[in-house]
Amino acid sequence: MSYINLNEVNKISEEELKEIFKEHYNKGLYKVMKSIGIDKIFHKAKGALVYDENGKGYLDFIAGFGSLNIGHNDERILNTIIEHSNTPNFIEQSVNIYDGILANNINYLTKGELGNCHFTNSGTEAVEEAIKLSMMKNKKGKIIYFKNAYHGKTLGSIAAMGNKLKKNYNYVKGTFLEAPFGDIKKVKSLVDSYDVTSILIEPIQAEAGIILPPEGFLEELRELCNKEDILLIFDEIQTGIGRCGSMFMYEQVGVVPDVLLLAKSLSGGYIPIGCIAMKKKIWDSVYGSAKNSTLLETTFGGNSMACISALKTLEIIRDDKLSENAKEIGTYTVLKLRELMMEYHQISAVRGQGLLIGVEFEFLKKLKSKTTMEFFVGKIIGRLFKEHAILISIASNNPAVLKVEPPLTITKDEIDYFINALRETLSDDKLFSTIHAILE
């Protein structure tokens, strides 16, 4: 064992680097990656491609789980960070102009509807702030969340996660109420039965398998929240920043939330940042006093470099019309995937909005355990990786669904390559024969 200086890393063999990762970082994760053949080390990345030690390019259809909407290593972001390298990053007793400018621009992008915001270090922290806001509005109030939701993995946000993972923790169970996604009758029943302070929802449930809300559901939630004085909180950490074909998903349904949560690609994936934006009257009532003005402050939250990266990212999204590209290429991708679904019975559904798309293999749900399901989906992922140089992942709360979530810079030619690769994978009878044997 020895201390490793940064300039020594490139001198270490790949096998040694993997061993270090396994022994000192995450042995279980390494075993999973190795079992499906994705224990690769990448050395370079640009746009929608990542490159291995031999210079071979792999198409990235994960994009940092939606954090790399403008692609890998956009020089405009990197140059902007370098240009501002002398900017003070942390001076708490000062006016950070980049906090103010980024907040101003988010106010502009939300058309003045969400006039105040605060910046955190991640999406799950933004969710935590929304939970704290809900509790400050009504200390005894309940928070409604939805089955199969994903809002992060800190203690408060994990309490609003709609799966069994939270059973590992002694979370704040009494504060949270679960409702089926899209079931307005159940939501109204909970509101009638409990003192509800807020409703926390993803406009599209990404990790549930790219589940779109039933028509009119979000509008009915808005109406209910207006009537009962309940905060409507939209978690757009994965659906926002152009991913679904508009800067924010809520714009497409015409429902403005009281609180909007952002993160992931807000800074293009370069420097971690999250955001909680809210209507001005809510901010003023909770944080407007001198006494409460520092309740949201953290050491790294809203640091200059993160805000500068976010400002440049939003500029690129707008200038390059990446929301429009997500809409156009996303529509094309869904069309091609549905054509593929007509050829291969293994695909049971294709759904999505913009470049947040799910490909479902319903028959896998007949397998007895989630672990077994993940194993066989891993075989599909591994085949796409090894045979076609494509990185893709599953929806974490629904492993029967492949998530198609490339950078918004993706081209039709790259989509066509992915479609053909998936076609070849689905044509491999050997890959599916074991699954069908188990099911029979």
C-alpha cells in the first residue's frame, strides 16, 4: 500500500487500477460490473462518445443519468471555467454576483412565475430543502409522494422514495404518505384524511420506467393544491434543462408548480449544483425575514464556479436549441423503437417525452426476483456494450425497462446505429432462450 500522486495514475496498469477500485471503493459494485462485462476504464470523452485505452469510441446513452445534456467535455464550458479561474469561489461575507445572476435567469426562464431560488450541491439536497420548506409551512403537515418515485438517497429524500430501499433506514415515516402515480382519487382521499402540507411529484417518473402521467392528472393536482392551500412541488431534476423537449417539463402541460427542483444537467454535469426555485410569495413568507435568511446556507451551495458553469450551460441549451433537438430526435427515436417493437415481441412498450425514453420488457416481470430480472437485463446491457459499444442502463425502480437517455446533442445517425444494435441483440435466440426456459 502506498500513497498515489495524481501524476502517477497513468503509470498504473488497468488491472491494478481495477483492483484498487474493488478493494478500497466498492467491491460489490465492481463485481456487478464485471459480471455483465462492463468493467471498463474510459480515458477520454467528447460529445456523445467515451473512449477506452485503445481509442475505441462508445456511444453514451446514459449521459450521467441525465446530467450531461450538452454532452461530454464541451469546450465552451471548460473555457468558461478557465476564464473565471481567478473568481473567488467561497466568500460567505460578500454578495456573490453569480448566485444573483443565475437566480435572475431562472426567474426569466420560468417567465417570472418562480421568482426566488437557492442553490444546493445536488438534487437530493434540493429535495431536502423542499421537505424542510414543507415542514416550515406546516410543522404537523404530511407530505404526499408517489409509488415508485425517485427523489434521491439522503434520509429525507429517501423517505419519499416509492420503493423498498428505504426499509434499510429508520426514516421519518410518519411525515410521508404514498399514493399511486396518476390516481387523483387516492390523493384526494389522503387530503381529506390528513393535514397535508405538500405534494412532491416528478412530472414524468424516470426511475419508475419513464411513466407519463395520465392526461389531466397534473392539472387536477394543481386545482386541488390551490383549493386546499397545499404546496405543489415538481421534481424536475431529471426531466428539466431541455431533456423532455422544453426547458422544463411543466411548460408542456401548462401547470406551474409552487416549487421547482433542478440539478443534474443544470451545470452541464461539470460542477455539482442543485436548485430549489419557488414563487416569490412563498419565499417571502418563509425566508423573507432577516431571522430566516440564512436557513438555506451551506458551505458549498451556490459556489461561484458551479453557478458560472450553470450560466454557461443554460446559454448553450438556448443558443444550440437543444430542447428543440430533444423534441425532434426524441420523436424520431420513439417512432423507430415502436417499429422495432412490431418486429420483436420481447418489447412490450415504448414511451417517453423528448430524449427521456423507456423500452419495456414486460415478460421479465414474470421472473421471481428483482435480482434475477436485473441479471437478465444486464445480459442485454452487456451485449450492447461488448458487441456494439453502447452504454445504456435500466430504470432503477423498474429493471424491466431500458432507459434511453443520451445527450441532447445526439444525431439521427447515432440513433439509427443504436436501433440496429438493439435489433441485432433482440435477434439473438441464445440470449433469451435461458430466460424462456426459466419461465416455462
